[in-house]
Amino acid sequence: MKFTRFFAAVAATAALSAGFAAQAREYSVSTVLSDAFPWGQAAQKWADLVNERSEGRITLRVYPNAQLVAGDQTKEFSAMRSGLIDMAVGSTINWSPQVPELNLFSLPFLMRDSADLDAITGGEAGKQAFAAIEQRGIVPLAWGENGFREVSNSSKPVRTPADLAGLKIRVVGSPLFQDTFSALGANPTQMSWADAKPALTTGAVDGQENPLSVFDVARVDQVGQKYLTLWHYMADPLIFAVNQRVWKTLPEADRELLEQAAIDAGKWEVELSRGQQAKRLEDIRSRGVEVVELSEAERQAFVDATQSVHEKWAPKIGDKLLDAARSAIAQP
């Protein structure tokens, strides 16, 4: 009788262990930047929260520097959609080739500040953007932020569109960026960030555009970028997302856990990113970078010079989404 109870207990323990093992899962999470940047920290925060709240049952393994797509960040969305990547904290810029609606956030000078961005992502326009992503086989969960993008160069201060004339500016792999800088008279040169710093070092390109966090952490001032213009010409929201097939395999409780962890990680990262801006700018100035802040009239000259970009891209983004975004910005 004792042996029977003993074997029954062993069997029960083994069954519990097997059940736990069966539920324990690991998923890949792609991100373009490492945890030296707020973007990479957002992905790691998500992973940490999921691990903590699932008591180690769910592991999100973060793969930074776009390593799951051999450094080509514009392929991240397609790789996630095909199942090569389970999850990602990705940029609307990098996903826009597959989700044209996301070009909304790259329209030059659509938004003035974080209040405008929050109004868009937190309202009807944000819901429409998420719906467009979901239609392509990806489940979006939450927003994060890479920041507003500023322009720098090695030649001169930029205060007017004429100051950009002829300058070779490194841009990401989005046709909208090419159109924007062409409209401003610059010579946009598409390349990955991995190739950008060597090109800046050798002078193959004159300038680049990125959020302050990238300029600061990557020490872009060390590769000749001595002039920085704060023009806030576009925002770079991040999106926490999951492959749709992976999502469907998860029990409802795990979906809720993943989503809430993403929301919490996103809010944490946005506060972190925005809270660091003043100190980053101070540090950048202390390293000898000349920082230009545009007057209202100077900013308007750039707005006027890029109206043709809005006209060209509005049909690709969609009138309904654009109207929702502009309505959100117009609200007091």
C-alpha cells in the first residue's frame, strides 16, 4: 500500500512537472537598437515584466540590432509576419513599406510636439493604424517612442531649406524620406544605420536625421556632425506587436498578460525617453555641437517647402486616417 502511494505521488509530481514544462514557452523579440538606447530598453522592459508576471513561465528573448533580419530593419515586419520572428518592438518607419498607413507618422511637420503625437496615437487615428497592422497578420499591443527626429550635418547650420541644398543626407529605407529631403533640395542617400556611421566618418554623406537619443548615445558628434537643427519634422513611434499565429496559440490569460506588460513597458519607456531629452541636449551642446532652434517663421518655411510631399502621400495613407489625425491635433 505504501509503495502504491509512493508511486502515485511520483506520478503526480511528474505530471505536474510535465504540465509546467508544456506551458513554459520562449519567444523571440526583435528590435533595431540595443538596450543602450530607450528603444532597446523598451523591449527588455517588456521581457522583464512578462517573465516576472508569468513567474518564469513565459520568456521573451530580445534580439537587438536587427540581428534576426541580418541588419536590414525594413525586413523586420515581413519576417514577423512570416513567422521567422515571434514578436517585435518596431518602428512605424521600418514597417511602413509593408503597412503604408504608418507613413502618417513620417509626414513632414504634421506634428509639432509630443501632445500632438499623443493625441494621434491615443485616439481614433491610433486605432486605425493598429487596425491596418492587424490586417497584415500582426497583432499590435501598445505604443512606445523613439522620439522626434532632428537633422545634423558636418558643413553648416541649417535654418532654411536653402541650407540643405546639395547636402548628402543619410535616410532610412522609406521612399517618403527620399521625397521629403528631395523637396528640401538635399541629396537623400538611403542606407542602414550600420552603414551610416562609417559613411559619416569618411564624408561619403554629409548628414543624418535621428532622435536626440540616437545622436547622443551613438556619439554622432564624433563622426563630424557638428551642426544639429531641432526641427521636430516627424515623430518615430514604436509598436509592441506579436505574430498573429503565435497570438492565436496563446490562452486568453497569457494574451492579457502580454498585452498589459506591453502597455506598461511602453508607458515606462515614453516617460524615460522624454525625461532624458533636456539632459541629452545639454550633453550634446557641451561636446561642441552647435544647436539651432527654429523660429516660427523659419519652421513655416520648411512646412511650405514640403507640402508637395503631403499631397503625394495622402492617397497612400488614406483620407480617413489623415482626417482622424488632423482632427486629433486640432482638438484644444
